[in-house]
Amino acid sequence: MFVHFIPHKGRGALVLALPLVVGIVLFIIADAFHLSDRYIGPISLLSSSFIIWFYDGGPALLREGLHNVKKSKHTLFWIEIKYWALVMGIAGCIWLGTVIENNMK
């Protein structure tokens, strides 16, 4: 049923799965070393956005411009995953900022 609502081609599921996998790995590391887990969410979003950005040719987009880069076959909701990486990075920065601000109070 969800296939009709989330059309994607290629590796679009990375946008959803990669932050979860990175978050689980960071949580295991934080638990093993008895570290605070309040930064795991934002850091997993930021690191996932970097991984997805470089995986899908994001730097080529900046280097060569929008019209000279080959169209990616990796999409989620018909949006290329390199653009989801930008959204995830912005969301991770905002979330990290609120966590840091709450810790300063």
C-alpha cells in the first residue's frame, strides 16, 4: 500500500534508513562509553546528510552547475536524494542548536 504513496527509484530508501542506522550505531557507542545520548539525534542527521550528499554527487552539483550534472536516478517522493541531504542537514543543525541552547539553561 505504501508503494503508491512513496514512489522512489534507485536508492531513495537511504534517506529514511541511513539516519536510523547511524543513530543506532551512535547509541550503542554512547551506551558502551557511558556518554550522554542527547546529541545522538542531531549528529545522526548531520552525518547522514553528508554521506547522502557525497554518495549522490552533491559536490558535482556545486562544481558544474545544475544543468551540466547528469540527472540522478536515486529519488524519494520524486525528489533527488541529494536535495533530501540538504533538508536533513538543515534539520540537524536546527535540532543541534536547540539541544545546545537547552543545555546552557
